[in-house]
Amino acid sequence: MPSAFIIFHLNLAYSSIAANRRTAVINHCYWPLLRLAEELAIPLGIEMTSWTLQEIQRLDPSWVTCLKKQLKAKKCELIGSGYCQIIGPLVPYEVNYCNQRYGIEDYHNILAITPKIALLNEMAYSSGMVGVYKEAGYHGIIMDRDNVCLALGRDSSDLESMPLFANGLDGNSLPVLWSDSILFQKFQRYAHGDISLSQYLDYFWRRAEASCAAVPIYCNDAEIFDYRPGRFTTEPVLKARLEWQRIHVLLNQLRDSGVRFKRPTDLLQTQFSDDQEPVILNSAHYPVPVKKQLKYNISRWAITGHNDLWLNTQCHKIYQAIVNRPLPQTRHLWRRLCYCWSSDFRTHITDDRWRQVCAEIAVLREDACVAVATPQVQAPVNPLIMVSGLGVDDAGVKAAGFRLEVGEEERLLLITTEKVKMTLNLRRGIAIESLAYSAHGFVPVLGTLQHGYFKSIEHGADFYSGAVVVDLIGAHRRITDLEAVNPALFLRDNELIIRSRIPTDLGDIVKEFRLSHDAERLTVSIDFPGWERPLGTIRAGTITLLPEAFTGSLSIAAKMGGKKSDVFALNDNCRHDRPASSLVSCTTGLGLPHGELVVGDDTKKLSITWDAAQCAVFAMLYHQKVTPSMLTRVIFSLCEIDETFRPGGRLPRFEYSLSPWACKEIS
């Protein structure tokens, strides 16, 4: 007979649940859960953040007392989560580690127990997170099977054939207990009355008979049974509070049919063998697997919501203000920062709770002594030329170490230093035509692939670098900066500055390139003065690699929540920017909380860096083999669309730097 396990996720910080409704959630959802464990004698997994545990203790301490008794009697098992529910791959390592250690401390202080296994928050996985959980003391993790199958290029895979150990890339590995999105959604549909008991059982037994592995009956929210959080207008109508009763009937039937319910920790101890090699569970195609269908992806916590871009940027400001200060001075700030980085503030958050977290951010910024941005007092600027006509003596430019040339009917501006050669397209908003470094033998590594470069009509377009593309979804309209410009050039502090301003219906786009005469670095700055986040997508500064520059296989390195970088070979096509549906504008992306991405082959690598405390931009990858070579692009987004998105809020200036990366081991 099959074995099975079941885990309920408890979260009083649930995005769409108002604070004054939390007692109702405890009464309608959490008490029935404990009664279920008591009456059926089935060892339920109960997973919650320690923040939720503290809140329940404040509102209904008798529930915590009952939980402690059931834990002691082994009628249920505590599954770890952390202090708050945080999307680990979007957050710096130090925050992730603090979040897990605070959770462990609170579980021990309140329940006198230390959980041995953790469920990844929202099942958002990167290989770097394995080391975080192991360092915090966990013996295993729970992760969604379906989306790891997508990352590994498997159409489907039964539970028995899934990898047993997750490779953490830094010598760490942890055993994995697999949950299943389709199974938990079937369970929800049965509980809500959308399918019958017989329909559910038919599906369950088909899955159970296909594998010897334990069946993950449910690993998701408890707040959706006999209660409606109010996220969607399409939520099933709650006609009568009978859903926990339906769950009771189902679990009782499964138990009486011979299904052996196990504690998740017991399954870890009996199911796995130490002789299996750990496996990397993500890929360039799907770098951050999460739970459920692709419309539910990492962009929802990075760039959508009320204004995730602003909120994440503020959290990075606070993080940078405290990360290098002595712990005794900042201990009281780290918990509050973890709280502000909670995933629930970034999706279906109520207006009242959004105002509350904005107020908390303001106070935390002050307590952390975050420097208040003041208008920069620029060094004196010496205007050189407006490019058109080149009727200017450029002796000052040459003296500063720059050589300028306008060619091809004044279409291109060529700029040369001892370290860099760059060509800009004056008819396309000073998009980068080519960029080359002395470290690469002045072979151009990025720029523009002209219309006609690819033989496929699907790719019959110009692919620029450094351009801005705004797609207004509701208006069915596209705005770009690909206009003819007459940029201004300046010298300031030994830097050459090339600046253009393109007027649009939404406001000006101000783009600036900065070059030093003695450094292998180009800084690109894109500003949207006076803009508000529109109902649409904003991809700014996209980088297009030039295929002829690379003789070997490409790879990327991205530090996503852990101490070291996830490294991915670009062996397969990647389309992170592909819409997941008509309402969700992208499929996945990279978590880059430290603001660096390295891309290239073994001989030429490009380092792309930015300050997440200035703009916590969301990065996506496009890589596709197209005759005669390949199309590889790094796409930066300041705005994406999903069902949580609300327009409004200012757009920050986005600035990034491009430099050659020394070919050495990536840490």
C-alpha cells in the first residue's frame, strides 16, 4: 500500500487578509486543522513562519498550547519556514541566513522544538539556497516537483525517479522531499467541491500506483478552506463551512483504504540513500523554479504588485546601510528588514497593509541611518559638441584621452580610448552599435545585430543594445527611444559623457553613457524624469551579445540568495521574457540581489553590475540558436504585468556598468 504525507502552510501575513481578520482565520482554518490531526491520528505537517507563530500566540495562545501538545504526541510535525516568508533568490545571503536563524530561535523559544526539515518559501529555489538552509541547521528541504521537471527539461517524471539530493554548488547538499503542484491543486478542488470524492480518488490512485515514492497529497495554504482570502474575484464562493469536513472524509477514506501517512522527517530518514549524487535542480532555462503554473513566477515578487521595484530598492538601501556594521549595533534592525522583505507585501496586499509597510520602511530607513538622497552637486561640466556637423575643435577631447569620429553619413559616432572602442547609432537613440575592450583584443562583444543578420523571418529585425522599449498593454502601443538624436557631449572629472533626451507621450527618456579614458568600463544611465509606472512593461538597456566574439560555449553566473553564484551553461534555448499568458508578461527571470551578472565563454566574459539600492531591476535572459549563430540578450525590466500589478509610483533611474571579467573561478 502507498505511503503519503500532507503539509499545511500557515501564514497570517497572507497578502490579501486584513490584520483585523486574523482571528477569523485562526478560528475557521487553524483550529479545524488541529482537530483534524487529533481526530484522525494522521501525522500532519504544519509549516509556518515564526512571525505567524508569534502572531497566533498573541491572538490565541490556547492554539499554541494545543499545538505543543500535539507536537509532543507526534500527531503533527513542525516544518520550518523562517522568521518571515521571503523569496530567497531575490534577497542577499545575509538576509536569508538571518531569516532562517531567527525562525529557528523562535520555534525553540515558543514550542521548545527545532524543525529538521524546511519548506522553501513559495517553492522559490536556487542552488545557492541549499547552503543557506544547511547552514541554518536543516537536514532536508521540501520543493515542488513539477517546476523542477521544467528546469531539468523533463516533460514529466514520476516521484520515484526524481533526484534525492539537491546540489548546493558549494560542497553542500540536502535531501529533497518532493511536493506536487497538480496533486495539491486536485486536493483544493475536491475540498472546494469542484470535483467529487470519486474523481479525486481516481486521480490519487493512478498517481500512487505509478510510483513507490510517498505521495505528497497536499503542500499548500490552510487559509483557503472554510475561508476566502480575497485574492481573486474568481475564488470559489464559500457557501457553507464544510470544506474541513470534506477533507476529514477524504483523509479518513484514504487511511481506511490502506494509505500509510508518514511524517515528512520520517520519510527523509527512510527513503533516501547517501550514495546518490546530488543534482543541480535549476537551469538557465528556468533559473528560479517556483510552485504552480508558469503564470506564477518570480517576477511577481520582483517587479509587479503595488510597486515591488520601489519596495525592493528600499530594502536594499537598508541592507547596505547595516550589512557592514557591527552586529550589536544592528541586531534589532535585521528582524525588521526581514519583515519588510516578506513576499506578502509584494502581491495581493491590501491598501491598508501597503500603507503600513511603507510607513515601516520610512521608520526603518531612519533607524538604520540610511543616507537621504540629496541633489548631487556636479563638478563643472565643459560642453564640447552637439555632434551634428562636427564643426568643433576637439582638441580638449584629445587632450583628455578620447578620440571622436563621425562616420557613415553622420549615422555613427565612434569613440576610442586606450582601453575601449565604442560606436553609437545617432539615428537610433545612441543605441550601442559595438563595444570592444583591450582585454578582449578589441573584438566587439556586444552591440547591434542588424536586420537581415538572421535568416529566419521570426528574427527579421534589428537587435539593439542599450535601447528602451515600453509596451503599453492596455493601449496596444509601443514607445521606444530609437529616434534620431543629436547628443550632447561633456567632459567631467576625466570622464566623457554622451547624453541624449528623447521626448515621449509619457515623459522624456534621458540616456547617458560615461567613459573614462583609462578604465575598461562603460556606465549606462537611463532616467525617466516625472514618469509613473504605466500599465505595461518597461525593458531598459537590453544588452545584445555579438556572436562572432565568442568561440566557445556561453555560460552565465548569477548569485541568487546564497554565498556563491549559480553557474549555468547556455546549452538550450531560454526565453524568460516570453509571456506566460495574456495577463502575465514574462515566464521567469534571474534573482540578482547583489547586482551582478557575468556572461561569456572561457576566453571572453562580460561583467554587468548595478546598484540594487538605486534600482532593484529585474533581469531576464534570451538565448536562442538561430542560423547562422545565436541570439543572446540580457533584458532589464523596470515594470512587468501580472494579476497583482497596480500602476502608479515613480520610476527610479537605472544605471549599470559593463566591464570585461577576468577569467577566473566565479565565487
